Amino acid sequence: MENLSSPTVAFAIGMTLAWLAGVRVYLTVFGLGLAGLMGWVDLPEHLRVVESPLVLGISGLLCVVEFCTDKIPGVDSIWDLLSTVVRIPAGAFLGGMALPGAGGDASTTGMLLGGGVALGSHALKSTTRALINASPEPLSNWTASLLEDGLALGALWLLVAHPFWAFGLLVAATAAFVAVLVLLLRLFRRFKNRHTQPGIA
């Protein structure tokens, strides 16, 4: 991971971590902590809490739980709802820690930005998955979940050496989420219109 002393690099890293927290918070925390513990990346002092055995153990266990529940239609939506209380604060924390204030503590600006980014990615994921679950194709849920797993892993891998590429990947992913969401909404409107039109006539 590049030197966080550069404001632009710190911003890219903080917002990338916050975005990932909104989609795969436990994988993000576990991956970041493991990378720091193994020496693959030199985390700044204020982020090294994720390297602790306790944090790694809990996040690793919850990562496995999330991997399984996220692939069960209906259950994944309940999990997303429950995870709201974790994903958004975690995004705020990661954003604030990556953009520390003058005293080395989390900056208010970083926390607000991180929380907002995490809220946005979480909302896109949750809404898209809810619409997918309502579709008749059972494999679509698995496909979406595996794509999200791959996206999170790929972004974490890129973040270590190329934070700007990781940030760019998630900007593109956001656009893709929005495009899929718009497409699903249009499909549901057409489906609804077809089934309500005879009744109206």
C-alpha cells in the first residue's frame, strides 16, 4: 500500500475501504487485518487494530457466515438489513482512520465521507439483491453474490499496490450497480403492466 502521507492516496484508500464495507464488511476487515499481520502491507498505527487476533477471529468467522447466508434468497435480504448497523459505522471508521486528523485520530470529514460511501454501496447492494430475489431465476442470486465476492477480493488485492486502480474499479462497480438496478426496475414495471392490463380492460 502506498504512503498514506499523500492526501490523494489516503482519500482513494479510505473511500475504497468504506465502499467495500458497505458490501462485504467482514471480508474487508479480515482481509485488511490479514494483509497487515502477514506483512503484505504496512498499515498506519491508527488502522492496526484490525490486525489483532480478536478482530481477525471475529471478522473471519462472520466472513464465512456472510458468504453462506448471502447466497440464500430471502435470507440474504434479512442479513443485509441486520448488517446495516455494522456496515455503515465500519465504513465511517475505515474512512476516518484512513484520513486521520491532525492528532492522528479519525477525522470528522473522513468519517462522514466514509459513512456516506458505505451507506451508498450498501443501499445499492441491498436494493439490487432484493429485486433479484423477486425474479424467477434461482441462479441469479448465486451469480450476484459470487460477483460481489470477486469484486471485494479483487479490490482488496488492488488496494495493496494500486489504490487508484482499486478506487476506479469501485467507481465502475457503482455505475454497474446503478445500471442493473435501473434495468431490473424497468423489467418489473413491464411485468406488472402486462399482468394488470387485462384487468383494467
